Amino acid sequence: MKAIEITQAWNGTEKCQQCPIRDLVLFADLKEDDFRLLHLPINDLELDKGSILYEQKDEINFVYTIRSGLVKLVRYLPNGSYRIIRLLRQGDLAGIEALNGSAYLHHAIAMQSTSVCQIPVKNIEQLNSHSSHLYRQLTARWQKVQSEADIWLADLTMGSSRSRVANLLIYLADSRPDESFYLPSREDIGALLAITTETASRIIAEFKRAGALNTLRHTAKIDKIKLRHFQQKGD
Amino acid sequence: MKAIEITQAWNGTEKCQQCPIRDLVLFADLKEDDFRLLHLPINDLELDKGSILYEQKDEINFVYTIRSGLVKLVRYLPNGSYRIIRLLRQGDLAGIEALNGSAYLHHAIAMQSTSVCQIPVKNIEQLNSHSSHLYRQLTARWQKVQSEADIWLADLTMGSSRSRVANLLIYLADSRPDESFYLPSREDIGALLAITTETASRIIAEFKRAGALNTLRHTAKIDKIKLRHFQQKGD
DNA sequence: ATTATTAATTGATAATTATCAATTTACTCA
DNA sequence: TGAGTAAATTGATAATTATCAATTAATAAT
């Protein structure tokens, strides 16, 4: 287990243009001519739960688009504990820092079965120098990272543990078509919100008892109305 | 007071090339030819403490380079409280989200006397379409924002209040030539670290008593050795 | 299916932080 | 300078969360 499997390798030309999440990914705006500029192969990777997409020390030759699944960006602290800095979902870009030639800033680890496109940085650079279409996508993505980090900071680092967990669940459920989502382990919830595993567990259990959260294995659904009662004590 | 004064207006050509913080700012890599592409005037603004550089609702026509001083990016919450999302210092870029045509994401407020360059977004766009020099600076800056946000999240949102305040002071003192820095109000420290004003005050007072922090008005110096004792309880 | 292992839950208690309130200190403006 | 206002500090107490420890539930391996 914890395998990474290359299921396909291709040069963008046809495959990327038929990509079912085309409008979400980096190459959204590219024209047919642009695709001819892709020289290195793009790989399609399937990651098992727990497998590592990249680590901080890794050589940085790729950026990754998440096609499906869930990836956590993790920063390990000197004392051995860790903090989850951000979650990446469908359409998100991992390893964007590679484009500046700086090292990866975190470890990227699949939280569930995940499929990604592995795009060589050289491809991006080539495209960038010959076509301006990619530029908008890249800056837009940088901006998305930034604004999500801000929201994260505002919603998920203040207030009581209870309201932080409620906000996290609402964030996780957000924009899922069927409203069901992957519920992280209590340890990961702790690492996401800077609370202990036990506190995370108590609150999740409390939400379940109140009927605000229903789980089957790691698949969860929330009752937003009931959950809102836990969001803020003051209003 | 709380005035914003336009002290100078110029077209980049000579003025920007002589800028004393040229290597820190957006135009660092530009060549003489590039500057000829700047058509709209760049303004030099002087902000008094407390004055507002921009608000979320503002029309977004400018990005700003901080020449000196300290700016806080503030997000107001529905219940009237606020959270400081990030601090900007010399060389940092404010309002970078304007480049994607999205609204400003925060209020930007001067925490002390601050001077900034106000750069029309149109200038940036013009430069970008005619010269590739700016691209590197922009992506590098985006990346810096991202990596600092990550560090922030890891250092300033976990651990005890005491260690968070210690980390904030170390961050503020960092890279100041004379090691002296502007100490924010206790309320702002609270908004930065998601703790109450009172807790912030108690900890600052404790650091002063221990000789780990010395203040004269809002100018502060830290004793890093002594401060480290407060950083982490566990090591 | 059964055992071994890991994750989740719960309890009791200690430590931390928020809250409410009062006082002292610093700053502003006439 | 001196009164008025805002900011910082401190105290007492309540609420929240961490810590340590035990138990139960879920998952994986044979």
C-alpha cells in the first residue's frame, strides 16, 4: 500500500484538451497551438491514502494538479509534532513554489485515494515564454492560495475549538455536489486547527450526538442548520 | 491627522531607477527601456499612523510598494471584531490581488508613519505585455506572501499565548538593522494572535519585567536569549 | 472469523485563557 | 501645564482546553 502508480503518460495535445476537469486546471485557457509547445510528458498519478506526493527535501521538477481526492500540506516542527498548513482539492495546484526555483515548502500527503497530473516545470516555463495564456491562470491561482489562506486564518484560528471545528466541517462540505465529504482523522483535525486530538474527538463526538454530523467510515455529511448552533457562541 | 499626502508624482523613468530600495521593490529587474513603457504617474504617498491605504470596497486601480513603515491587513468580522491577517514592511507589496481584477481582500491601515509608492495597475499590465522582466518579480512576491503566510500559520497560531507573543516579537525584530522595532498596541497584538487584549498585555508586561523586552514609547528592543525561554515550554 | 493494532472516545484533573471590573499610566489638546 | 481621554496593567473568577490515563470501537492481517 501507500503506492504511487503512473497510470498514463502523454503529451498534452489531445489528452489535456479532453480533460474532464479542464476548466478547473492550469491549462484551462490554452489553445491548440499552445499544447504543441509541451515537450515533456505529463504523467497521471494515482496515490493511495497516506502516500507522499513530495517532501520538502525533494528535487523540484514538477507541479501537480489535483484531479480528485484530498491532499494535505504538512509542516513538521522541530519538536516532532506537525501542523497541516492547507488542504488541496480538485483543481488545486500543489508545488506551485517550484515555479520560482525555491524548494518545496511542505510535505504533500494524500489523505485519501487521490489522482493528480504531474506537470514538468520545464513545460510551464516553455509555455510561459511562448504564450501569455498561462500567466493569467498562474496569477489567479496564486491569488486563490492567498485568499484561502486568509480565510483560513480568520475562520479556523479564532474562536472556541467548537466553532473552529464547525467551520472546518462547513469548509470541507462546501461545494461538494452531494454534500458528503471525507472526514479527517481526529489527529489531523487537531493538526489543522491547532488543538489536541482529544479535544477534536470530544467535539466531533458531540456533533454526532447532536445530529449535526453523520458519518459512515470516513464519509461524512453535516446538517448545516444544527451545526450553525455551534459556530459562534455570541450570535 | 490620519492624513494621506501625495508628496511626489513622477513617471518611473529617472525616479524609480534611483530608488534607494530599488532592489527590494517590484521594479527591481526592469531595464531602462522598460521604464519608458510606464505611462501613468506613480505617486509617492506619506501616511500618518492610523490612516487607511485602501478598504475592501474601494475601486481597485493600484498596487502599493511599502517604502518604509508598517501596514496591517485587516479583516473585519460580522460581529464587529477584527483580525489582522498579515503585516507588511519595507519592500512588501500591498493590494497584489488587484492584478487579477478581484476586489481588495482586506483593509490596509498604517500602524505608524508609512511611505508607499502607488503604482497604477494599468502600468503593470502594460509592462507585462511588453516585457517579461516583471513576471519574475510578481511570481516571486506571490510566493513570498504564500510562504510567509505558512510560517505565520505554523508559528503564530499554535502553542501557548506566551510562546506566540514571543514568536511575534522575534518576527517583528527580525531583519531590523538596529534590532529595534515598532511594538503594536496590545489590542493589535491580540488581533494578530487571536488572543484577548488583556492576555496580550499580561504577557508583554511579564516580558518587560523579565528584561526580555524593553520599550520606549512604541519603540521596542528584545533580548533574544531571555525571550527564548518563553518560546516553547517543551524544549 | 479471529487476533493484533491503531484510532476514537470518555473521564478526571491541572493548566491556560477569557471575562468582567478596577486602577494606573500614557497621550492629546486646549 | 493640566484636564480629559484612551491605552495598558492588574486582580478575581469562570470557562475552556490540555494532559494523563483508561476503555471501547474500528481496521488490518493472518
